[in-house]
Amino acid sequence: MSPAILEPTANAPIDNQADTKRVLLLKPRGFCAGVVRAVDIVKIALETFGAPIYVRKEIVHNRYVVDDLRQKGAIFVNELDEVPEGKRVIYSAHGVSPAVRERAKERGLKVVDATCPLVTKVHIEAIKFAKQGYSLVLVGHRDHEEVEGTQGEAPDVTQVVSTPEEVEALIVPDPNKVAYLTQTTLSLDEAATMIDALKKKFPNIVGPHAQDICYATENRQTAVKNVAHGADIVLVVGSRNSSNSNRLVEVSQNLGTVSYLIDKAEDIKPEWLDSKNTVAITAGASAPEVLVQEVVEYLQNKGYNSVEEVEVMPENVRFGLPPEIVQAIAAAPKVDQQPTA
């Protein structure tokens, strides 16, 4: 049951008010279209095919979401060898490499692909550049599943870089035949710094026609940039392994506003709120709204009775379900409707 909160005011002003304890609720926040799609895929698969349904890696990087789906019958595994042969497995929203797809075929697994379409876009770009003979530079975090999947599309020609120093150390066969791609969940400022370094190192480098950083990552960072100056503290709801949630904390801190990443309301330390009258709240793209509302309720119990929703820009993106799920729904036996009295 969702906690009762004060009705937020859309497009509220964010001028600091010294004597009023208040919450600025940033919008857009929380679930993006890719996360909604991925979570829906697991839920529909469980309803259509029944438990258990295996999921390779965390479907999205949020502890609450994963635990909820686990309770519904999803079994999360690190590798496909943990899935019994012939069973159904779902790929996470972060995507997989061709090697993983091949292993699924070898083991006769029934695959449902929940890769975010915006991650798939980057995979397609990697394949295109590799076929055209480019050396690929992938800007991102090496240990992130999305980067592992993208790099796997062209492993022989792809190098991953995370810092300008790593860019400077790059060695490629032909400096005039280099292309770059980026992880979709980087901070805009981080990506811009890295791309500038790449262009300085390789003046003829080429990139994607449209930036790889996804709309939701950009929108949530833009919202923080617009509101952080009017807040004493920014709380970001999201899990530790969520790249885009960590970037939101960094964006706020880089603007000089204290910011913390929290999984849930219970993670808030009371001393964080000392002398803090205005608290801004946002949530990473994989964090559900129920956790945001619990944070609001916690703050209201601490005297933050003014809750203002600050919408920085509208967000209305939706992604369709993959064909294997659409076909399964169509093929599922229809429940006979009982006539009403």
C-alpha cells in the first residue's frame, strides 16, 4: 500500500526558502521505458509459462525489483550453464554478447530477449563499424554488463576506456580509421570529456549519428542540474550497482550539492538532514516509484510537510514487447468468461 503524501505541485518554483522544511520531487525520475519493458517481460513470462523462469544476471540493477520478481518465481543466474537444458531464459535489459547467444543455442534454451532497444542500437553500431574496418573505442565501465555485451559484438577490434589517461594510451592499427561508442548510462559531462579526449587523440574519429546515452539517463541528469542549486541535499533512490543512479549522485556533487545514493528510506541517516531545509529526491531509471514514496513519507515524518513536484521536461517514451512474448500471449489459452447473474 502506497504511503499517503501531500499532493505535489507541478512545475513548482525552486527558490530556497530558509524557514520551510520541504521536499522537491524531481520529474522525470525512476523507471525508464527499457526497465518497464524488461520487468513486464519477466512478469508476463511467469504468468504465461509459469514458474520457474530463469533470468541471466539481474533483469535491471535494483535490489527491490529483483527480490520482488524472485518471490514471483524468477530464478536469477550468473551464467547460462546454471540453466537446465531446454528451459526458458530471459536476457537482462543490459544485453548480451554473441558468445552468450551461441551458448544458449548449444544448450537448447528457449530465449526471451529483454535487452533495452537503446542498448541494441549500440550493438548494431558496433557491428556496422567493425564491418567497415574501424578500430572501435567503447567509452564505459569495463565491469558493467552492458559494456561486456557491446564489446562482445566485435571483441578483436574493440578497446574499452574509462579515463582520458586511458584514451591517451590507446594504440590502434590506423589512427585515421577509428570510431567510438559509449555506454548508455554515462553522465553527459563524463561522456563529453571522454569524446573530447578521443577527438584530440584521433582528429578523424567518427561516432554514432545520434548519441548513445539514453534519453532517460539524460533527462534525469538534466533534472538534477536544474534543481540541485535550490536544494540543500539531493537523495537519489537506486541500488549500488546501478550505473545511471551513481551518475545522478555525481552530477549533484559536481554542482556542489551534497548527495547520497540510497536503496530505501531506511538507508537515510538522520544526521544527513541536520540544518537541511530543502531536500530534493530523484530516482535512477531502475528504481520503482514505491521506494520514492516511502522516502517522501519518511521525510514527512521528520517535518518536511511541503512536497513540491518539479517537472523539468515531459517523458512519454514506450517500447513494445519482443515478438516471442507477443506470440506467447497470443497462443495462450483464453480463460472462459463466466456469465454474470
